[in-house]
Amino acid sequence: MKTRLFPGTFKSLLSLSFIAFMISFVGCKKDLDNVKLANDNQKKDAQISSLHYALTSGDVISSDSENPTIAVNNNNKLVAIYKRSSSAGSLYYMTGDITNDNNGYKWNSPVQLDDYGAYPSVAINDNNVVVEVHKSASANYSNDTYYHVGQLNGSNIQWGNSATFSTGENPKIAFNKNNIIVVVYHNRANSALYYKVGIVNPNTKTIAWGAERSNGGRGNNQSISMNNLNMVVDVYEGENNQGLFYRFGILSPATKTIIWDNPQHYQSGSHPDVALSDNNFVSEVHYGSKESGSAIYKLYTMGGSVSNGKIVWSQNPTSYASGVTPCIAANNNNVIQANTTVAWWLATRFSVAHINK
């Protein structure tokens, strides 16, 4: 059967096609503009000869705690989440501020999160919106991952309801002021690395997630960071003791995808974490060698800046502590770190370092 087009129908179809094309073009143009802006910032940072910071092992900010995760925004607001060591799956959070006094920070009292889990990851953007993800604490749902969205108000966080969004190991998140979130995780069966991009709604405290996508790599203990220009850096531990790799990418909000560059090997070690600031400064921490006769590791940090899709390391690996589960975050002026100290007890240590440019 033939379909007859009535007068004007063909013109209408052409108009609709043109509108759809323009919508797509505008979205792509915005992404290209972001790429150009990111490249311009890379050229500026390539002119900086060195960026350095001096981390220390830090002070104990929470006893009876392990697996800390920390975040800081450009308002110098701090958020930390950790698992209570003596309780199966109890998660606690703390809020705080980077200050100008001798300590360099102030933490508020810990508050129990209304959920149970393991291996949390937290991020806060410049609008003081907070997102946390964690694995299920239940053996029956060991691969399920959950999230909360919250709003920092003073020293408190008003959290939304817990919601599951994926399965996978070791979920880590990055979040920026555009309310864009990225989560990375790996498949337990074959170590394939995956990511998802989502849009956070601070009003409903929900996330509209895109499709699960492979980033083309295989490994473990991955982490990710993203700045407000939608530039992304992820790090991971390669398979079969291949060492540490990073990968740079540009995120497209329109398609909820990331255009990845090729992975780059940068160091031996394991359990890396990374932070990327708006001035393209990169700070990193990882395990070195295990200390003789103990269950703790030498912890190392590195610093550099992004130029043409590559990290130019200006600070060689520097040992700053002994412990486990190091994590790092940064804004444009400060680097913060936390780690778990291991003795006859478990506790979270924390320190702040100013970036010297």
C-alpha cells in the first residue's frame, strides 16, 4: 500500500527534521565549546613549571572507623563518610570546613547515616549538594550499589531516600556544579571497568542515570574525579600487577557519555585515588610496598597538571604516611587526604595541604 502525502506534509517533515538537527547541533556545539575551554585551560596550566603540596599522615578525626571517603568544594566545605569498625555495615558522616587556624580544618560531630553498607564514596559540589554511594552490606545483595542525594545546610545534611542504581565492585563517584555525576566500578567476574553518567536533581534528591558503558579497560580499585569544566580523570590498578594507569576524558552531558583518551601507565603500586581541580591540577595517592611484618603500607602521593590530555607530573611519588585505604580530594587551593591507621585499633586520620603554585 502506498502512503500519500497531503500538501504541506513534506514541508512539515523537513521542518521537524531541521529542528531535530538543530537541537542535536546545539548540544554538540556546547560540548565542543567545553572541550575548547578545557584545552585553553590546559595550555595555561602547561605554562606552570611546578605545582607542589606537602601532605602529612594527619590527625585522628574519628576512632573506631575504616574505609574513609572525603570531599571538598570551592567553598572549603568538607564531607567525610566512613564505616564504623565495630559495627557491621554502620555508615557515619561528618561535615566540616577548611579554616585559617593552626589545624587548617574543623570537623563537626559524626552522625549515623540512615543506611548500612560498605566501601562508601562521597562528593560535594559548589552548590553544597552532596552525593554518596556504597555497596550493600548484605551478603544476599553483595553486588548492589546504592546512592543518597543530600543538601548541606550548616553542619547538617538533609538526605533523600536510598535508591539502588547498579551492580558492581568498588563504586567511586565524581560530581560537579553542573549537577553532573559519574560513577565508575568494575565487574567482579572479569575485572572489566564500567561507568555511568547521571544528572542529579537536588529538589527531588534523585539521579537520572544514563546507560552503563565500558571505558575499555580492565583492572581493580579504580577511582575518578571531575572538575566543573566536565573534564574527567580516572585511575585504576591494572590486571596481573601491571601497575597504575590513568585515563583522561571529556564528558558530554547531552549524550551522557565520556570521550576517553588512551590509558597511560604512570607508576607501580595499588589502590590509587585521584583529585582534579578546576585549574587542571591533579593530585593522587596510592599504596606502595607493604611494611615488613605488618598489615600496613607505605602511602605515596603525586601531583601534576593536565596538558593536551596527559598529566605532566611535577611532584614525584612522596611517602607521607603508613596505613591503608588512602583517599584524596582537592579544590583550587587545597589538597585533603584521609587514611586508616592500623594498630590495635582502627581510626581515620586527616590532613590538609595548601597547593604551592
